[in-house]
Amino acid sequence: MLKKLPKFFRNFYFIVGVVALIWMLFFNSTDLVTQWQRGRKLSTLKKQRQYYAEKIKEVHQEREELLTDYSQLEKFAREKYFMKRPDEDLYILVPEEEK
């Protein structure tokens, strides 16, 4: 069978090169499938990084507003932590869907 192939394909270096190429493309720890999966994960992580960077900016802006404006601080405390003044009564209304 090997006698029918052209001499170039029977060359030792060609055979070793093809085997090494197949090994690198499919069986190595950095094969094509793994590289593709890592590329997808990298793009997902970059999107998450951008999202969290924007959220950090929003939180810093909110924090700055809360530290400089007392009325904003009071509004924040009332809405987020249900705080009230001593002479007030607080009623919490929960929509039917959230129960």
C-alpha cells in the first residue's frame, strides 16, 4: 500500500509533521475546541467586566449624592431600609406577585 503513494507522502518528516499537526489541532491541551471555548468565555467575561464597571460608577455617583445631600440620604434610608421618624407609622404594601 505504501508503494502506491507518491514518494513525498512516504517521507518520514512529512508523516511526523502530519501526526504532530493532528496532535496539536485535536489532542493537545490547547486544541481548537478548547481555544474556541476559551474565546467565548473571554468575551463573556469582558462583557461582565464592562457591566460591573458601569455599576461601580453608578454606586459611586449614588454614594456621592448621599454624602452631600441630606434629603437624598433620608429618601434612601426610607426606601431601602424602611426607616421612619419616631412619630410616624410605617405601612409596607407588597404587590400580590411578590408574596
